[in-house]
Amino acid sequence: MSPLIELVGVTKTLKGQQRPRTILDGVDLAVEPGESVAILGRSGSGKSTLLSLIGLFDRPDSGQYFMGGRDLARIPERKAAALRSAEFGFVFQRFFLLKHLTAAQNVAMALVNGQGWLPRRKRKARTLEALDQVGIAHLAKHRPPKLSGGEQQRVAVARALVRNPSLLLADEPTGALDTETGNLVIDVMRAATDRGCGLILVTHDQAHAAKMHRVLHLRSGVLEPA
Ligand SMILES: Nc1ncnc2c1ncn2[C@@H]1O[C@H](COP(=O)(O)OP(=O)(O)OP(=O)(O)O)[C@@H](O)[C@H]1O
């Protein structure tokens, strides 16, 4: 099977306040469809920087980034934006839900923004399916302030999954949750990989990392098996 994504010798140097600092120094990473990979590393080691390159929010200084046989390392922003909404689902530590919209409306927003126009009935069905996938279809009409942190993060996961992304990118998605609630969120993301979606999880939690197929450590700018 050819990998979903493949990074080869990716480097990134950030211009710090005093002097430039090489954060990524030759990162190699291949992720297969349906594979889940955890990335551990001390604070400031560059995990979020790496995830933002993979999610095409930024580009590497050198190296290659293949997806579907194309090298995306230097694609312009217009093309990157289209790929971002077609291929990736993002989950962050903060949930970034709109408070005045219901859970279902928050999820449906991803369909309106990302995929052009979908008939209303299809949009509704896809939204409920995504909420069901994360076990909170019964909360579809609730607004975020009435939901617990774990429920809000599951809405955010449903929003990330509703467009059937090829790859889910999660940056410390359980950072604001207690262990038990965090476990639930990890389990629903992990379940998405059973349906063929790849998952890259940046985490500080060893137990959550251990639930992934593979655990890597970002150390001195390179990824090593943990
Ligand atoms: N835009 C930027 N310009 C300059 N330095 C930056 C920029 N973004 C991040 N950094 C620095 O780059 C380093 C790596 O940051 P990054 O957020 O990728 O690390 P991280 O491993 O995700 O950390 P954490 O676990 O604390 O979230 C840090 O030292 C950070 O201060």
C-alpha cells in the first residue's frame, strides 16, 4: 500500500527573537491509510510546528512532502487551502466551537465552508452521522455552554470528521480534559481509523499515545521510535 502522506528530510528553521532556531532537522515520516501515529516530545520540541506543516498551514524550508504522488512542499496557499478542507480534519486543545450555534450547526458549518453547496437534507444526514460516530447524536440541539468539556471536544471531532478527511490531525486534543473524558475522545478518534482515516496525535499523555498503532518521539528535530 502506498502511504497516505510521506515526509522526507523536512526541515524548518524559525526566526526566534534572538537568533534563528532549527526546529525540524530532517524529519522523515510515512503514514498509511487507517494508521494512527502518536507524536511525543518535550514542550517546545516542535510538535505543533510539524503538525502545521503536515496540515499545510505552513511549508518546510527544505525536504519533500508527498500526498497522492504529489510533492506539496512548495504549493501556493490557494491550492493548500483547497487541500486542507478536502483532505484534513483538525482537532485542537481548545474546541473552537461557536457558542451561539447548536452542536449540529457547529458540525454542519464544516460542510458549508469546506465543500461548497450540499443539499440541506444531505447536510443534515452527514451531520447527524458524524455526531453519532462520536456518540453524541442525542446532544445535536444543545449549545456548547450547556455541554461538558469532553462533549464539546467530541463535537469538535465530529466537525473534523464530517467531511470524511483522509487524515485527522490532533494537537493535544485532551490537554483540557480529565483522564477519563480524554480517553473517550481518544477512543472516538481512534475508531475513525478503523474506517480508513489516518490519525496523527500530538500528545503529552503516554497512555493515550499507547492506544495508537505507532509512537514516535520528536527529539533534536528528528522523529525517532519512542
Ligand atoms: N512563529 C514562530 N516564530 C518563532 N518561534 C516560534 C514560532 N512558533 C513556534 N516557535 C518556537 O518554536 C519552538 C517549537 O514550538 P512548537 O509549538 O512547535 O513546540 P511544541 O513541541 O508543540 O510545544 P508544546 O508541547 O509546548 O505545545 C518553540 O520554542 C516555540 O517558542
